[in-house]
Amino acid sequence: MTASSTPLGQPVSRVDGRAKVTGEAKYAAEFHVPGLTYGQVVSSTIARGRIQKIDASEALGLPGVLQVFTHENRPRLAWFDRSYRDDDAPSGSPFRPLADDKILYSGQPVALVVAETLELARHAASLIRIEYDVREHETDLHARRSKAYAPSQGKDGFEPPPKPRGHADKALSKAAVQIDAEYASPVEHHNPMEMHASTVIYEDDGSLTIYDKTQGVQNSQKYVSNVFNLPKEQVHVLSPFVGGAFGSGLRPQYQLFMAVMAARELKRPVRVVLTRQQMFTFGHRPATLQRVALGASADGTLEAIIHEAVGETSRFEDYIEVVVNWAGMLYRCDNFRFDYKVAQLDCYTPLDMRAPGAVLGVYALECAMDELAHKAGVDPLALRLKNYSERDQNKDKPYSSKELRACYEQGAERFGWARRSPAPRSMREGKQLVGWGMATGIWDAMQQPSSARAVLSIDGKLTVSSATADIGTGTYTVMTQIAAETLGVRVQDVTFKLGDSSLPMAPIEGGSWTVSSVGSAVKRACEKVREQLFKFARKVEGSPLAKARLEDVTFSGGALRLTAEPDKAVTITQAMRQGDVLSLEEEVLATPDPQQLQYTRCTHSAVFAEVKVDEDFGTVRVTRVVSAIAGGRILNPKTARSQILGGIVWGIGMALQEETAIDQTLGRFMNHNLAEYHVPVNADVQGIEVLFVDEEDAIVNALGAKGMGEIGIVGVAAAIANAVFHATGKRVRSLPITLDKLL
């Protein structure tokens, strides 16, 4: 990269890549301190009831076992629900580990064994004897459907379904073409490679240093501070690297509580790591049952849209997602009605999982649109273009930008959609039935208040920091690029620090808002440094900038240059010497511009998929996917492409493989391991192409970037399901699409 080239928009490799591949990067369970002890969680074996008796005597009799914590000896802690709430908590009463003898769900933590070694802790945990009073449980969403209710709005970002528009039911009954179908999606679990872990170091003054797997160090800090009644200054949470999270780290998980409790009681450092099986004992993507009814004229013009959904929640919190609103944003229609309810089950509260709500609601909507296209004899792409919405009908607002038409056009051209034979079972290769399907994707483009600090030293080295996270998305790299571009220094001269609760405030990393939020703060902090530099540069003896305005200056190559005459410049070092300073520091809070409220801000995509289905055996292979993305300004096409690739692969898993099976008699998830919880492997991933269409957006944030984390998965499962129908002529409306459903 030349001194004059701009870092943003370049496919810069991950700045943290070397640390990760060499093992230099440390994760929550890899920080070692002298005297470290190990905690092993004991999980309940029933779904509902009470603990009658816990016998820990055999475990406590082993040399090296330090303590067994249960509800009987748990220290007295905060009483009110508000102390246990976190930044991602829905309404209700947050779960309190070891609070009492009640069992609320299968897998609930009921004891913590702490020992001198991990092996001893695990062995001792197997010796804990527990007697239960078993009560009748309900974990079947179908069985609880009739008792579903409309949840209260108790979570930031949740938008209840909009009020009905027109007369959807009447218009549906009179429509020339009608589709009325139910779609089902199962429980899914996040299953990141790194399991949840917390290493808690107890200091002599009672303060804590905590290495936690989290998507928000300040969220974990607040939780620990509130629950254990500690000043925030005594709780230092660090999470420099996260081995995947996908939403599982948005809320503090129970291993954090366990490790902190044990460290404070024993006054020893304690590490608690959940097993792979225990990774299935907290939040998950909720199961849903959805009804989508569409009415259209003979030519496919939409006349009625009805979308109803029932999702699961726990007995103690109302988990909510935006599932049914999307049709009112994507398609023009005068008559629509949306309804969303939740049903309480004896399970843990579901948890945000990549593109929560949208990935489920858009799946049902886009499959119904495909069914409508087939019944009306209209090409699926033509149907979407015919009913294209230029405004958000839910809020009657314009879009800050919407290049979805370009996604349709460029994606279809790259895929070769025009060569599609419309009739099901009409395309084949030998005994392989070939199917082509497509779907639309949509996700919110949000900005949250965020802070960042920039420190520029006289040698041109720049350190920028914010208490955000990098869960594998490339946050380290993109923030480095933003800072480098803003101050005109080399990428290799910038250090970005994150994952430390003592750094400037940042929201939890989720919702695809990190670049928009933290990136805007980084840009603004560096701009404030620029202003100081410019003042000094004008005063340098013989300065070519003496009469210039800041807007006449370009920062590049470690210098301030006249834009019209780039050779006339003052270096950063010269400017700071003039100011007699060794460093310049600025910290800012960046908040969304109020004008954003006048617009709906979204990313969009068009997904085209090819499947091949064995006519005899029913096996399905996804052989090609083209995803065209409208995501505003693409700051790093390499990391952005990686985000979309990951979303597409997950969409393949959602369509064909992923399902957490529950034994309703036991109320227990049964395939709680990576041998039986199936996800795509290398052999399942073929021929993926990602296109980024040009999209300018001056409203969404100062960078014009919309975020890539979620949009990559939305619409993928629907495109594959539609392709399977095109290949086989059989419509499967419950995910995943497995052999038994096709044969």
C-alpha cells in the first residue's frame, strides 16, 4: 500500500491474524496464575421440580477438593431482579444460579465443585448425589401454542408488530390466488468453537480481575458489580479474543457467576469452563410456528399479507424477537396484519442468535412468496420486483438507501437465473434433480452510542481504544483501518485496543452495529486529534498551511497536505514539535444523528441457490450460492466477504442440518454434542459467490457503512428450501429439510 492510498475499502488482512495462528492470542480459559483452582458445574437431570437433598460428602472427602457450592451454602447476594439484569436482558426475572432449591429447566446448574486440578474437579462432580422432587413439565411448543400471549415490550430494539393496515382477512378471502401455510423452525444452539469460560483472579484488596468469554466486557462488569455489590472500579473484565459467539456471549452466562462466587469465597483464583454438553444449557435460538397467508391478483400483485408467529420463552423471562414485521418493509401491499406471541416452556430463556427474528421470519415469508409465485405462474424474481416497496410501510418512512433492485439484477445475472426452467423436476443431471431457488434478505442498520479514545505520539504511532469486542468479525482490523485513514498514517502504525472494561464505553457487540457505532466514535476521536494537529501545523515556520482551512487539507503519508498541492505538507512530527507535545489525546462519545429517525435504515440481499437432490435417496447438496449484498460502504471487502461466507454456510446448516432435538418426556436436549448436532463441514460447502453492490448512504452514519454480521444468513435457508421444491416438486415447510421429509 502506497503512502497516498487510502486504507478504507482495501482488503487488508486481519491485524490479529498472526497472533491467532501462532497461539499468541489468549482466550478466557488460557490465562494462568499461580494457585489457580478449577470449578466444575453439576447440572440438573430433571426439567422441573425441587431439590430434596444434595449429598456432597464423598466429593468433599477427596484430598484437593476445596468446596462444593450449592443453594444451601451460596453466599447472600443482591436481592432485587434489577441487580441481575444485563444489557441484553428481556423483561422478567433473570435466572439466578444456585438461588434456591427450584429446578426451572433441564441442565440447570445445581452445584459447583472447586478443586486444585480440573481432573479432580470433574471426578468429584460425578460423586455428587442429588435427590429430586420431580414435577410435571412442558417443553413442547405445539402443546403450549393455545396458551401463547402477546409479550410486553421489555427489551431495547424490539419493535412490536405494526397495527393492521386495511382489511387483510377480507382481501385474502377475495384474492384470485391464495397461499395459507404454516412453517416450523426448531431450536438451534450457537456452538462456537470456544466454550464459555471465566478465569477470576482474586486480589488482596478484594478486587477482581476477570477473563471472560463475552461480547461485552462492560456488560459483564456491570453484572458482577451489581450482583456481588462491588464498586465497578474493583471489577476489571478482559476479553481480548473470543473464539466465536454468534450471540451466545451477549448475556453473562452462569459460569461467570460461579467463578466469581467461588473466587470471593475461597480468596483464590478460580476458572470455570463449561463442557460442550453444558453449552446447551443456556440460551438458544427459539423454536417457532408461523402462519403466512398471501393473497394476490392473477398477475401476482399482492393484495393481502398475514404473518403470525408463536415463539418460545422461559417461565421466568419474556424473550422476544422481531419475527413478523419484515413483509411490511419488503413488499408493497394495502392490506396486512401481523401478530407475534410467545409461549412459556420449562426451558432456559432463548437468546439472540445471528440475525435473531429475521432469519426465522424471512424464511417463512420468502418460502410463502415462492409458493405464491408457483401457484400464480409467475417467476419468483419477477414476483418480488412486481411488489417491490420503495418505502417502509410499517412506519411510512423512506429508506436511507435501498439498492435491493441492484441486488436482484446483479445476483440473477451472476447466477444465470434467466436459464431457469420454471416447472418443478424439469432440470436434472442424470439421477440428480437440479433445483434453483431464490429469496430476499433484510436486516436493520443500527447505530448505538459509543466512545473511543485516540492517542497520537510524536513519532506518528497511533493507539485507539474502545471497550468493544472482536468475536471473529474483524473488529480489530476495520477499526485500525478507520483510524489509519482518518489521520493519514500507515495501518501498521496503528494499534487498536478492545476487550477491556476500563476502556471507553462501547455497547455489546451484536446486531451488526459495531462498525456503525464504534467505528463512528473512532473516526470522530481521530478527527478531534486532526483538529489539534492542524492548529499546530499552521504555526510551523514557513508552513504551507498557514492560510489554509482544515477542509483544504488532506491527511496522508504521515503528514498534513494541501489537497490542491499535495507536495506542500507538514509532517505529524513537525506539527507536534511546534506544539511542544509528545502526544495528543482525544476521547469522544459518538451518538446517532437525530435525522436518522426520519428514515428506515436496512441492509438488503438477494440470495440465489442451486441444489442437487438424488432422485433415489433424497440426499440434498447445495452446489452453488450467489449472494448479492447492499450494505452501504464496504470498508474491508476481505473481512466483509468472510462475514457473508460464514452466514451462507450457517444458512446451509439451518436449511438442511441444524436441529436441537428434545425428548419431551425428559424435557432434555438429547444431541448436545458436535457429533450429533450437525453443522456443515467442508464437503458441504461449494461454489459460494459474494457480490457487493454499490450503495451510498450519508444518513446511516458518518462512515456510510451498514454492517455485515447478520445479513449474510438472512434468506439463505429460504432460497435453499425453494430450490429443493423446484428440484423435487415437494414443499417441506419444517426445518431442517432432512431425508425423511423428502422421501
